Amino acid sequence: MNKKVNLLYFSATDNTSCVVKSIASSISDKVNEYNITLERNRVESLNFTENDLVIIGVPVYAGRVPKFLVEYFNKIKGMNTAAVFVVTYGNRDYEDALLELKDTFEKNGFIGIAGAVFIGEHSYTSLLAENRPNANDLKIAEEFGFKIKTKLASIDDINNINKLKVPGNLPYVIKKKSLPPMAPEANDNCLQCKICYENCPTEAIDLYDCRNTDATKCIKCCRCINQCPVKAKNFNHPEFDNIKNMLINNFSNVSNNPETYL
Ligand SMILES: Cc1cc2nc3c(=O)[nH]c(=O)nc-3n(C[C@H](O)[C@H](O)[C@H](O)COP(=O)(O)O)c2cc1C
């Protein structure tokens, strides 16, 4: 099966984008990219056909697909379109995220042919999975890409393939506790360079004073903290510190491995 290869990903701190690009590099040297990290790139409806392969990647937020993406995902339609589902998580757990990603797209005309879970440095602290995905993770991603290519070549009729199975619970587990609205604050290093304003995935940062962020829009993705050239931004909130400390105490000494499903 010769398909047009497409990448569709949200990636606030670039872990997911590295992984999906490595997977795609083994399948084709011509890849169509839909980077939906910024809000202005999550407006148009997208339609794919049976001639497409779409590799879809998101980070895990609270064990699930980031909530704010689900509405947009319902504007993306397939027509017996082959799909690969990929999530990256920060070494705690990915719970129902991969299953939810697969369910969301399969009910909109996509047929899952593969799925994968990779580990990325936790957005909240580099003490969890520091510098991952690392060279070994990306090698596994490339090998996974080759396996997808082989599988695609062996498919005569996509409607007749075995249904893809991935881990997760049905119904999805609902988390009881989530962080209250909050946003990163800027210290005196802030140069008002507007890099954070231009790169915020939910347009939560004030154009005229980029030290100010609307806490009700902030998704706590840490992209502004990550991209600030003078390290001016940080969360200063006791509940954020509690979660960060819990993560460090429980998950900084374990090292999880990528998982692939074909
Ligand atoms: C709001 C939020 C919630 C997160 N929830 C989880 C989680 O439930 N489990 C986990 O292991 N990592 C969690 N993480 C860490 C990210 O999944 C991880 O760092 C991911 O690789 C980030 O991908 P990106 O660089 O493509 O944005 C969370 C990060 C954020 C910002």
C-alpha cells in the first residue's frame, strides 16, 4: 500500500514532535506536517482519504489526551484512513491516553494500524526522564517506523486487518484532583521579547505585557517557561510545588521504556 504520509501533532515542549518525526523518517522522506501546537493551526477542519497514512501524536496530560484538543480532533475526518497513534508521557504513567486517542480518531473514519507510547522529559521538572526522548528512544521510534512500513506493505484491504489493541480502561478513569487555575509568573529578567506570547498554545499571554498570563486560559503546558531565552518564567504556586515534589519523590528513580503495538 503506497500512502501519503502525514504527521499531525501537538507538542508544547517538543518531546512528541521529536518522536513522531523519527517514526515518520523511516516510512517516507516526503512527509506532510500538521503541527497543531498553536491555536491558529487548530481552526480548519481536515479531511483525509484512504490514500493517506496519518501519524498522530500528543503528550499525556493527567493520564489522558489533553482535554482542549478533543473538540478540535472531532473536526478531523478520515475515510478508511490508516492511522498510527503515539503518546509521550513524563515517566509517571500514561493511563488511558493512548486508548482515548485511538477511540477519538477511530470513531471519525480512521483505522488504527499501530500505536506507541514514548517517554519525554516531564514538563514540570527535568528530574523526571531528563533529556528524553534520548538517542535510544529515537532509535526505537525509527525501528517502529520500519515495522509500520512493512505492515502497510502487507495490507491488501485495510477493512480486513485485525483490530488494533492498546492498553487503557473503559470507561476511562476520571481523576479526582486537578490543579486550580494558575499560570507562570515572570521575574525581573523578563525582556518583553514576546517569544512566549507568540508561542503560547492557547493565546493566554498578554501582547502588551507578556509577564501577564490569563490563568483561566493557561493549560500549564510549560512552553513559555521552556522557550524563554532568559529563564524569566516559572510557576510560583504551592499546589504546583506539591505536585512537582510528589512526582520527584515517586518517579524520579524509575526509568520506563517505550512500548509499541502493531
Ligand atoms: C498539564 C500536564 C499534565 C501532565 N500529565 C502527565 C501525566 O499524567 N503522566 C505523565 O507521566 N506525564 C505527564 N505530563 C508530562 C508530559 O506528558 C511529558 O512531559 C510529555 O512528554 C510532554 O510532551 P511535549 O514535549 O510534546 O509537550 C504532563 C505535563 C503537563 C504539562
